[in-house]
Amino acid sequence: ALNQLLQTNNFPEFTGRVCPAPCEGACVLGINSPPVTIKNIECAIIDHAFEMGWIKPEPPLTRTGKKVAVIGSGPSGLAAAAQLNKAGHTVTVYERNDRPGGLLRYGIPTMKLDKDVVQRRVDLMTQEGISFVCGQEVGKDLPATNILAENDAMVLALGATYPRDLPIPGRNLNGIHYAMSFLESWQKVQHGNELDYLKVYAKDKDVVIIGGGDTGCDCIATSLRQGAKSITTFEILPPPPPTRAPSNPWPTWPRVFKLDYGHEEVQLKFGKDPRIFNIKSTEFVDDGNGNVKGIKTMKVEWTKDKAGRWNMADMPGSEEFIKCDMVLLAMGFLGPEKKIVDELKAKLDPRGNLETPQNKYSTSIPRVYAAGDCRRGQSLVVWAISEGRQAARQVDLDLMGSTCLAGPGGMVYQPES
């Protein structure tokens, strides 16, 4: 089971803990009964393997003499580095924070993914010959052009870290923060950094989180642990149905109402679900001293037109003021940050992600490749790992003329002869 698992997934200890498991939604058993718990099985297999000492460093027997730089040490960067090292290339991973792991270490709370699990994998990769350079931001402290000149190839695994803003009146008031800044600062303090890193703290605050995705849920759970006085989440969409709708058949991802871990914890603490659906924010209200004291909101209604498209409309008379002195914006991300992109003059696609040809990972810059959220847009850890693996495969193919690294399955595109 372990060997089968590791053939397609470098880090089942990560996906087995944080992945929402879309594979379970597509499980045949799930048509008329609970699906196979694929996520839990993956986690149990890899954890047992580590406990039994079956997972050991496996450095490559030979080296190719080729050097590859990987920028970013999130799931995509780590997967690319692991595969490239397996192929025999000398790999250096650059991370702007003081420890490797990227999103896995700083974006996902410890209660969801224990950081000892991340460090265990990083230590294993180091023993296999991968080098990590931390505390140096490429594009700021280290010129990307210099790193490219020193290597045979460069993989950009930058993530999608440019957050979506909410430009309504009062946006510049104190007390309004991006969700990822909140989560990252708390994780850095948890790692032993000075309390100066804790720029956003929810203790004794009335917290409103705008956005109902995974990041918003992580903010709920973190705010609770910091001692928030109250926690409310705004979700502009309507609540999902309790069971699959006719328009959401198996094997598509089931869009059904559920309580995630953060919602359950708040319900246990405060006695109610923190989510408010069908609501939008219209103005952040000033307390007179430049701090936010609440949000003016309005209910919205969703209807379908004749073509089946959803339309949102305001509901007059539904205006409400909701008190808060801390707001976290968790509305997703718009693409990668632009320092490295601008320095390399790499082309972006219409969505603001790094542009690559279809089914390929090469950017508009020779010898530079892209993988993960910076290429496909914000997505899941399992997709990031897959992207890193396939980008590494293309790098190996371009450097060596052939590759033994695993493909994605299905149709494999061979270079033209």
C-alpha cells in the first residue's frame, strides 16, 4: 500500500491531513452510502510507515551535473525539488521566510497540520541532498537573474499570494487585515519568533471574517484560540443544500452544507454557527479615531435567469450594522506577487498567472518554468503537488532529452522528433 501511494504522491502526510478529498466525492460507493475514507487511509499508511522506520533517505545514486533552482518551498516547490533530486539533478530551494514549508508551515494552522510533520519531510529531503536557502527573498534580497545565470533551470513555485481586496468606504481604517497576514504572524510566533511578529491579535476582539472558504475557516479557529470575544463570518453566497442538487450529480464535487472544524468549535464555544449567508459589506464604520467599530451590511438575493446563470441583487430594507473591532479579509487570491515576474519580464495570462503553453510548464523566459498556484491560480495542496511533479518532469526532459520521472497518466505529450 505504501509503495502504491508513493508512486503518485510525494507527500501523503500533507494531503492526508489538509486536502478536502475531492476523490471521496467521486467514489462510486458514495452514490448511495458514505464513500471510502481515502484521505484517512492515506494518512494512516504514511504515518505508520514513518513509525515503523520504513521511510528513509534515498539520495540518487548518480548526479547529472545539472543544477536547478526552485523558488518557493510550498507544496508545489517541495514536490518539484523532490522529483528533480530523484532524477539526479542538484537542487537548491529558496524560501523568503526563516524556515522551509511555505503555505504548509505558515498558512495552515498547527491544529490542522502539525509543523513537526512538515519539518520531518524537510529533514528527509535535506538528507537526500536538497539544499534550502531561507530568509532570502528572490527578487528583493537575491536577483532572480543571478540565480538563473548560476543554474541550468529555474522553477517558479511562488504560490498565489496576492490577496483580493474589498474596496468599500472605510477600507483604510485600523483593524482591517488580510487573512493570510493574520495566520502567518501567529504561526511565526508559534515557531518561537518574537512577539513583535504578532501584528494582528484577536484576544478580546469582536472579529468578523469576510469570506467563507478554507482560509476563512482557519481564521475562525485561530481567532478562537487567541481568545476572541465573538466571531462572525460573512458569506455572500446562499447556504448549500443538505444533499446534492440535481445540477450537482455524482461524481462532481458535492456542494452540500457542512460544518468544518472551525465552525464546529465556535458552535461549541458560543452556541451558534458563526456563518451569515447572503450578506455583503457596504461600508466599514469609523469609531472617530481611525479604527473600525463595525460594518454596514445588506442582504442579497440570488436568482437564475432563463439561461441558468446566477444573478445577485440587493434586498432593500435589509441593511444592518454589525459591531466589530477586527476584520479579516479572506476572499481568495488574485495571483502571484510580481517582484520576480517583473524582474524576469515573464508573460502573464489574462488571469494574472504565469503564462505557459497548454499541458506544459515552461514560461516565456527560456529555462524558467512555473508550477502550482502561480501557474493555475489558487487551488488545493493536491493540485500543487501534482503541478510540481509535472513541472519537474518537463525540466528533466528538457535538460536530458528524456526522462524516467512519472507522468500524469492519460495522454503523455512527447517532444517532436
